[in-house]
Amino acid sequence: MIDLHVHSVLSDGELIPSEIIRRLSELENGGVAITDHADFATIPHIMSCLRRMQDVRDDYEIPVLFGIEITHVPPKLIGRAVELALAEGAEIIVVHGETLVEPVAEGTNLAAVNEEVDILAHPGVLDEAAAELAAENGIHVEITTRRGHSLTNGLVAKLSYEYGYRLVINTDAHSPGDFVTKSFAEKVLRGAGVENIGDVFGNSQKLLEKKLKRK
């Protein structure tokens, strides 16, 4: 299990980055991305804090990436938010998709998959246009273990077979109780109807390695 969508105290999570890494190491996770909720007001602050950990990351138990989850930004502004995040040093960019349990603006999914992002998180009722573009643009789409957001995991898995986008599985963790083991993640994937479970874990591994090579 490599968790590429986790929140710290820099947004609405409960733990500092070091404790996130320690707890996931104890769960035998193979890596993590800290991707705090952010918009134009907070991207610079969050990344200025996370950049202070970049020089010491190699002394932690598991590989770690530092990034952003662009959250509730109007769809037409997502591209500008991505540009700002990259300029501020974000190593991985997640976009908060159109989950059923939050009032995310319609069109967010489609806007996200048109930009230089890595993961579309918990996309809710993903439509065919966004699914096709995610595949064309090499954007990963998330199966989530998080309660509420996971309501449409089955659709996300189904469309991945129809359109060929790559799946990843993440926790969207905000507190210690949100972290999961690989065995639990496998059960979530099976429950969503995913057959190529090894490929999903492999997608996360490849994305992590690709980003670490650029650091």
C-alpha cells in the first residue's frame, strides 16, 4: 500500500507530517504523499512548510512526497491553481473531485483532467467525457477507502475498464483512524469490482518512483 492522498495539520488533518510517516511505516505502507487541501490563499504557505522537510526526507522510514490537493477551486481556475502549486514546489498534485458528500462545483472533474495533475480524487459520478480525457492525459483516478467518498468506487472501477485510465487507491486520511493496511485496501478494491488489484498497487508504486526521480 502506497498512500498518495493524506492530510496533515497544515490543512484539516490531525497529525504533523512526521507522525503521518511514522504511523504509516508501522502499518508497513511503502510510501506516502502529504497532499493538504489548498487554494490560492494557502498553496504558498503549505508548500513553504513542506519544503522544509525535503532535505531530510531520506532519513525517514518510508519514501515521502510533498504536494497539494486543490480543493473547491472554481473549475475555470483549476489550471491557474496547478501552475501556482508547481511554481511553489509541489511534487504531486491531487484535485478534489466531485464527491457525492460535498458541494463540489459541477465541472471540476472535467477541468481537472485537462490540466497537469496527477490524481483526480474521489470523483463521484464520473462522466464519460472526463473518464476518456483522464485516460488520454495519463491522469490517475482514485479508488478511496474514505467513508462517504467511497460511495461511487464501483463506477470508478467500471469506467477504468471501459476507458483505460489508471487507478490508484488512497485513504484521504485526516486522522489516525483513517489509515489502512494493504490487506484492507485489497478488500476495498475487491468490493469495488477491481480485478487487477496488483496493477492498482503497481500504479501507485510507479507514480511514487517517477516523482522521487524528479526531486
